[in-house]
Amino acid sequence: MSIKKRFIAGATCPQCKAQDRTVMYHSEGKDYRECIACGFIEARLFDSQPQELETRGNRQEPQRQSEIQVLHFTPNPSKDDSDA
Ligand SMILES: [Zn+2]
């Protein structure tokens, strides 16, 4: 099993402040960021922050709209339904 690591262009290591020495890889539902200069590793959930550095190759978007329709019992047109 091989993990693809790729450099993050312009990223700066929070520990040693080296630039362009940070690689990113994905494993077990998390993103890992690793500095190859000092060995700093940071893990984070693959969630909230969309990254401009990322390619959108394998992006997943859960769709629950059908469930929401079932719960549609309150006639309230003023409710904000603009999905962001
Ligand atoms: Zn570093």
C-alpha cells in the first residue's frame, strides 16, 4: 500500500517556517501535512476548509435532500432555503 504525497506549493511549515517543504497526503479519512525539513506532522479531518491547492479529483458530496423532503411539514416560506 502506497500513500501519495505531494508538495503543497507555497505552504510554510508552522514549526520551522520552511517554505515549499511541506507535503500532504490522505490516509484513513484524514489529511496529513508533513514537513520534510523538520519532520513536523499535522493531521486534520477532511472537512470544512476547501483548499485552493487541492485538485477536485475525488471530492465527495453527501446528498440528503430526499430525507429533507420527507420532513417538509412546516409551511414557512420565509425560511432560508438557499443552500450554500
Ligand atoms: Zn518544518
